[in-house]
Amino acid sequence: MDKEIALKDLIKSLQKSVNEEGMTSDFILKATKKLQEIDSKYSYNHDRFPILENTNSFEDKSNNSPSNLAEALLWKLGKWKDYKKFVQQYSDDSSKPKETDVVFYAFARHLKDPKKPIYDQHAIRAIWAICHKAFSQDEKMKCKKLLLNKNEKWKPAGSGKHAIQCYSIFIKYIDEIEKSQASKREIDLLLMPLGQALKLHSKNYKEFSNLCGLSRDL
């Protein structure tokens, strides 16, 4: 079967599930395997992203300069300031995201509390595709502006003035999906590769709409 047709069929089954009986843990596992069968590259890279364990017990031991090999590598990569901001977002429960650092903020909060989801452009794109019938017109517009440029082609990464609102939209629908007893990790193992597949198989909003059955009313 053509990969694009198989992906379209998978999207339809995910939409049907989330709109009717709910995306159970078993259903998400089967959908994740189906995505891998379409193409092995549409799978969670466990070598690159090994499982995270006991992250809520991390402590802020950073100083004004690197004190271990991991920090020294970040310094060498020119990411020292980003790292220090990330540490602050993890340690300070009252910290808030900015439009330019929502993805790292979400990851810091996930490490502190695994009940909070991992978030990035691929995850929100997948949620948009799966849950679009439940999206309000305003939510659709914000996701479109986050992910697509003025020519309605995918941006390299999600960006813009709606970045923080889209994170809130993402959490809203993830919480709805989780009500069917699937874990955040199980959902993440599906959403990340699914969002990547959607980006690879649709160059622009028109193709994305056709692939996912979206009404092009934006």
C-alpha cells in the first residue's frame, strides 16, 4: 500500500477513536506499531531518546561555570545561557514560558512532574490532525500560525506570538485523550513520530488538510 494512503487511513482511525470510544492504551500501542509498519523511520528513537527515570529528583547544582562534563559540553556548544535558563525553569515552580522557549519550558516541567506532557512542533501537529473536529476556529488559527509561514508551508519549528497559547491547547487535548487511561509516555511515543510523518508527507497547509481531512476554512 502507498505510504501516504496508509498514513491517511491511520489518521482516520485515530480521529474516529478520539471522537467516539476514546484512545485507549491498547489502541495507541496498535496505532504506534501501525505507523512503524508504514515506515520504520516513523518510530520513537530510543537510542537517541532513552527512557527518562527519576527526573523529579534532579537537583540544581549548577554554578556560574561548568562543574561536570555534561555542563562543559553545553558550554562548548554555546548553550550555557540556555542551560541556566532551563535549570531555572525546572527548579522554580512559579516560572513562566516565553514565546521563544515554550518547548524547553514544557520539557523542564515534564522532568519535574512526569504527569505534564512533552511538547514540540511534531506533537502539536499530530494533535491538530487527530482532534481537529473538536478544535475551535480560534484554536485552528493559532496552530496554523504557529506551524505554517505566510506561504502556508511548514516552518522549521513552531514559532510566533501564539506559541504559549498553543502549548495550553496541547495540554487541553492531551488531558482529554488521557481520560481513556493511556499514559503520557504512550501518547508521546505515538505523537512525536506521527507529527514527523505528517510534516514529511505534506509540504503545505493544502496537502496537510487533504491528508487529514481538514476543512480548509482558515
